[in-house]
Amino acid sequence: MKYSYLILSMGIFISCTTSRNFSSAKEELTGDILIENVNIIDVENNRVIKNQYVLIAGKKISEISFHGKKKMNATTIIKDEGKYLIPGLWDMHVHTLNEDWYTLQFPLFIANGIIGFRDMWGSLRLADSLKNEMNKGSLPFFHFAASGHIIDGKKAFWPGSLSVSHQAKAVGIVDSLITAGSDFIKIYSFVEPDVFQAIAKRCSEKQFPFAGHVPHKVWLTDASKAGMASMEHLYGFLTEACSFPDSAMSIRKKSGEDFEAGVTPAVRQQNSRAGDAFILNNFSTTRMRNIAEVLRKNNTYIVPTLVTLRGDYFANDTSCPTRTRSCISSAGRIEYTAQMDG
């Protein structure tokens, strides 16, 4: 089955870019789809361009102009008065490249105007297979980047991720993932500081991006200075923004040590509550502004994943709409319940 789709949700999401600037000369043009009288969100220039006519020919936008400037005809005409058209969106933190997950997630991407994604742990073999299917037209086309794996500490949090306890092994894994076709290296929470620095150094030598969790024992600003491209889930911010950062780091390290010692999630959560309260009650706006300046200077991006965290939290909440809970896989709900029960 060939896929050809236009995404409509209070507007139209188009991933292609126009091949021409806004036109003034009157002439007749033809295409496959004509979107009439839509307001275009110009994200590059921070403006709204109202009452535009957009002609799509094949897979590209062939013309954008004001009404009456050019005569346009198309097989399909969409009248969108008062609605908006924006560029296609990217989801920068997903776990899609799994045989049981992508079939559920692809339709959700389309429904929400997402035309690109960054997969933070999945099968590179499946990634290659899906790209082939997309190029043949048997699957909807998405731009995407994939890490292929996770590098974690001597005791990995997730079964199947890569456990690393010394620098030489870390460097070897970075090299092997680059050879295997990874688009970036993903680091996880329990990587030791010396291993983290070895990964950062190797990625710098290879001019290859690395991203992921700021490890429990690594200062967030040190990770930024080491060249970390993006940081997930806001980990490390409150620790370094605390007025007593050394005490906050000790609390964070203790949480990691509890995990390595085999303490259950429920007990770890209970043990961390007093520490979390201390960190929050001593939050420093000045320190947070200094952190932000370091991130700005080093061009470090933040991926907060707030929607995902909220989704996890309410996964089994019967007060949530049935439709919302139906978008979470049964495996995801089982995994969530197991973690909460410890």
C-alpha cells in the first residue's frame, strides 16, 4: 500500500519547504493539493502570514501566494479559512524502533503532526529495514536518528543495555556503535565520571554527538562543557542549582549506590524523599541562571520529556480518558506497575 498523507489538526502540517518565495506575478499553476486561505506560521522570522494559498505538487510545496496573485488549480482543494499551517514537528525523545512498538506509534506521530523523531534506544537492524520500507512507499516516511543502544554503568538499569565499568571498554563500544550505523551515542544514569569523560573525549575525536542522561555522579555543567549535545528528563538541574550543591550531590550519589546495592525502587523512592525535599527547599535562582548560561555558551540542548513523564504517572489512573490510556502499550503499563510496586 502506498502512503500519501496530509496531517490536519487545527491546521495543516507540511514537512517540505517551498521551492519559491512568495509570488506576485499572475499566472496559472496546477498541482495535486491546493490549500486555500490558510495562515502560515513562519518560524524562521517569528511571524504569521495570513490568507495564503498553498499549492502542493507531488511531494513538494510548489507555490505559496496571496489570493488572486496567481491562478491555481488542483485535484484536491482544502478550504482552511482561519486555520494554520506549520512545518512538520520532530519528537526528540522516543523509543520506537522495536518490532512491537513502531506500528502503534507511527499513526500517533502522523496524528500529531510529527514527521521526524530521535530514537533513544532501539534496533539498528529494524531502523535499516524501516528506512527501506519507507523509501519503497509501503510505510509512511519519517526522518529519524537512532542511538541503537544505551551505555550504562557497571550495573545497568535496563536489561540488554551495555554495562561499562572502565574507560577502555567504553571507547571500544563507542567505536563499534559508530561502525554499526548509530547516529549518536546515548549515555545512561549510572556511568562513572571517568568513563563519561572517556566517552566524551572519544566522541570529540570522532566528531560524533553524544546525548542522554546526565549521570548521577557527574555535574550537569561538566557534562555540558564535555560536549554533551542534549540532556534528557531535566536530570541534574536541581542538584547543581541547590544552594548546598555538595550536599545535593551526596544525596544523588546515595540514590545511585542504593540501586547498585539492589535496593528496590519503592524503598529507594522512600529513602530519597527527605533528600529531595532538602534539594527543593534550597533551590537557588542565581545558580540556575548560571547553569543556563553554561548551557547557552556550550550550545547544549534540553529535552525535558514532561509529556512522557506525565503519561507514565497517569498510565493506570482510571480518571484519565480511555483514549489517553489506550495509547500506552500494555507492555508499558505492566512495566510501570512493576516499577511502582518494587
